[in-house]
Amino acid sequence: MIRVIITDDHPIVRQGIRQILEDDRDQRFSVIDEAPDSIVLLEKLLHNEYDVILLDISLPGRSGLDILPDLKKRFPCSKVIILSMIT
């Protein structure tokens, strides 16, 4: 089971992504947690292990791009997927 945390400041986006992952027929994903911003994300990463961090590129406070180097350094085993609605 792939453990996932969804980080996005929009609750409806988090809910939609969660639903997509949980509807996976092969049940490969387990959405363990959600975070609305980088502060909550970092706090949760200190107490839980995740295989994948879904990270919104534009978060309030420190953006996804701002915290990406910290994530890769402090949690090198977690894969990060950046989410963006920027075109």
C-alpha cells in the first residue's frame, strides 16, 4: 500500500484527490493524511511516514517550491509530486 499525504490549501481539491486515489480498483493507495499548508505538512511529516507527498505548488506562507528542498533533504525516502493549476 502506498501511503500518501495530500497538501493543498483548498479542501475541495484535497477531497477530490482523496476520492480518486481511494477509488483505485487495485487499492494501491492509502491516503493517510491531508495538510492545508506547509506548516501543517512539516508537522505531520515529523510524526508519520509517507511514501508520496502530493504538494501544491502555491500554498499560503511557504509555497510548495519553497519547501521542496527541505522535504528532499529531511525526508529523502518520500517521493514528491508537485500539483499545479498554473498554465
